[in-house]
Amino acid sequence: MMEFGTRSETGRVRANNEDSLLVVPEMNLFVVADGMGGLASGEVASRLTVDTIFEHCREADCNRSLALIGECIEGVSQVSNRLVSSIRLANRVVHEEARKIGAPQSMGSTVVAVRFIGERMSVAHVGDSRAYRLRGGRLEQLTEDHSLIAEQVRRGDMTEQEASNSRLQNILIRAIGIDPKVDVDITEELVMNGDTVLLCSDGLTREVSEAQIAMVLSDAKHAQEAADRLVILANQSGGKDNITAVVVRKALDAGAGRFGRWFSCFRT
């Protein structure tokens, strides 16, 4: 079977939590969004993002002929295309809300979303919220940050050490709601017994190293314990931003392609 754990906290510096998470086990859908814009704008943006993803995917599950938002992506599954479609719609909704309140290009969100189907999972993201997979003790980042710093590192213009010390870490080159349309990265991954998947906002990854993340995910007996320990560790390391972690683990004794008994939708 699969189990999950979640935790989201404001941190030690921020006055409010602009992160949102979505867990819909009966749909095998897990989402983390990190809002931007300050005051209530970031909270609204991240909440609109996760709510729109949920509603669009739920509607599509009931109506297989529901039109996709944007063009179909060749070479990936219908599930992946639907997940991308939901994020494109979320981008449209947040962008329109920003226009209504007179805050164009200042209200937005990151998002990372995973949907499990049988022995595969679709991973979609925009921004610098991340997805990781722990397999056999090895931690692998499944997403690439859409940030100025990450782009410079990929081009070889900056080292990892320089990036970790840069004051430009908050600058994104892609986010939900900033422009009328957004490019969504999508990958499909095999899910094996014993795999642990982590979705998190950058409030976690800026405070906790990948070695520490791997250790916590490996040592924790349960997914909820792992989520709790990661957020606590980020707070202890400074807690300079909101911190959100969603941990999903496929048990070693699970039957191939099967999921355990799921519970109701959980949003925060």
C-alpha cells in the first residue's frame, strides 16, 4: 500500500503562511504550491492554484471528454496531459484574479504536482518547489528549478556554492499567474516498492541539505514522521520562509500496481 504525511508551517520569520498543499488520496493526487505577492496575495494565489488543479482533475475523471487547456503534449500519457492542463488552467485563474485586484505580475505561485497511476507517476511543476524520490538510499531531484540562479548554474555561469550564497535566489523565471500562459514541465517516472516521494516548497530546501533530506526519509518509520522531522529541521536551521513537506511512500510489501485504502481529500 501507500502512505502519506504532510506538514506546513509559517516558519520563524514570516507573519503568514503563503504555502498551500493538496492531498486527494482517492485520486492519487498530491500538490504543493508556494504563493508570492506578500500579505494575502500569496495565500490567495497558492490556494487558487491547488483548488483549480483539484477541480479540473476531478471533473476530468467524471468526464473523459473534457477538453484540455492548451495543446496536447506528445509522448506522455493522458494522465500527464490532464495534470498539465490543470496547471495551465490554474495559471489562467490566478492571472485573472491578479488583474481583478489590480496586482498584475505581482501575485503568483509555484507548484509541484504528482499523480500516481498504477506503477507510474506523473510529475508536473512550475517554479522552484521541488519533487524528490528516494530509492535504495539514493535521493534524486525529479524537477529543475525555474529560477534565475538555477538557470545560471545549468549554463555554467555560476557554481553550486556561488548559487547557495547568492542574494538572487528568490528570482523566478517562470511562475503561476504572472503571464496569461505558462510552460509546464512534465515527466513520467516508474514507481517501485520502497520508493519515497517528497514534494516541498523552497522554505525546506533552502534550510535543509539534500544529504539531510535523504537521511530523514531513510530513517523515518512512517511518512508522517518524515514530514514532521523535515519541517522541524528547517525551522531549527533558521525557518526564514514558509515550510511545506508532503511525503508519499510505497510500502515494500505492496502488491504491484495496487494502492491501499485511501481517505478523503485534505487541503491546507
